[in-house]
Amino acid sequence: MGLIKRADIEDYTRDAYVMDLTDLEKRGRAVVDAANAEAQSILRLANAKRKQLIASAEKEGYQKGHHDGYEQGYIDGVVNGVEDAKKDRSEMLDQLMEIWTSQLDAFENQRDAMLEQARTQVVELGALIAQRVTKRIVELDPTVVIKQMESVLSNITESTRLVIAVHPDDIGMAQEALPKLIERFATCEHAQVVTDATIEQGSCVTRTATGGVIDASISTQLDRIIDALLPHSANGAGLEITDAPAEEDTGSQDNDVNNDANNDAKEDAA
């Protein structure tokens, strides 16, 4: 290691200066103060930034919360509104259905009543027409009474004696046709024809020996047809045989039914 010579020391220290420790302390405090000031400034800036961030976050959070709350409230409002609308609509539909059902029932009842009335009127009109047509047919065809007598005899199921009452205008035709009708129907042991002014022309009412009555008058048959067609009636159409106590024929212009021999002779002569 080389030795430092005195001359060298002088060269080294020629430009040196004396350091004042007081200045060094001041400089140190200045540096510390500057550092503290800078630190305080940084802290203030940081605090301000923190407050700004907090305020911004609060504002953003409020806006987001408001927006979210609005959206949620809107959604809840829509859902509740839809549910309320469904409930109101359901109640309204129930009311309408009840009204429609009531009106439909009333309409069906009125319709049924109108149809029933129309049916009755049609049947009554048909009966009126039939009566007039039948009356006209009877006027034009005097043999109608024979068809009625034939219908009566065809309904006799047991041998019996008969008294057949006809309109006075039909007596001749009835007496003429009776023998042939008796030959055709074996159940008729004996029959005689009498007149009854209360019986309409073309009709006949027959009584049996036991008091039974066979009403073959045209009006009665029409009434039975009407009763069969109209729903309020359960009667059937056609001839009806009813049993009744025997009655004397006070309106007869012929001999009593018990005078069989005389009646047979008269009928054979006829």
C-alpha cells in the first residue's frame, strides 16, 4: 500500500470546505418538512380522492338502486296488474256467463213454449180442415156410414148382438148394407140399425147387448187423433170401446132389440 505524502494531502484538501453541522440539521429538517408537506399533500389528495370515490359510489349506488328498484317495481307492478286484470276479467266472464246462461235458458223456455203453441195451433188448424173436408166428403159420398159400420164390426171380438145408431139421412144406406156386413163378420150374431138425430151424418154409435158402447162418430175420432198429436194428452186415436150399464134405446124408430125374430125378418126383407 502506498504512503500518502504530505504534499498529496495538501492537494486533496486544497478545494475542501468546512462543513457546518448547524446547516446540516437545517437541511435535514427542511427535507423532513418537505417530505411531511408532500406526505400531507398526498394524504389530502388521497382523502379527497377517497371522498370523491365514495360520493361517486354512493351516487352510482343510489342511481343503480333507484333504477333497480324502478325496474323491480315496474315488473312487480306489471305482474300485479296482470293478476288483477285476470281476476277482474275472470269475474266479468263469470258474470257474463251467468247472464248468457240465464238468457239462454229463458230463450229455450220461450222457444219451447212457442213451438208447443205453434204445434197446438197447427194440430187444431189441421183438425178444423179435416172436419170441413170430412163433412164435404160425407155430403158427396153417402157410403161413408157403411165404412164406419164396417170398422165397428171389425173391432168386435166376441159374439154379441148390436144396435147401430146412425143419422136419419143414413138409415137407408145402413139398412141396405147391414146383411152383407153381418155375413162377413161372424162375431155379429144379430144387429139392427136405428136412427139418432144427435149423431152426425156419416157416423155411427154402436151398443152391445152387455151395454158396451163403440163410438165411431167422425168427430170423436178426430178428437182422439188431436189428443194423440197434442203432447198434453195421452189418449190414443181410433175406435174406443167402453163398458157401461145397458140402456134402453128410447130414440129408436125400430122395434126393440129383443124382438129378434121380427127384426131378422125385417132386415132380410130390406
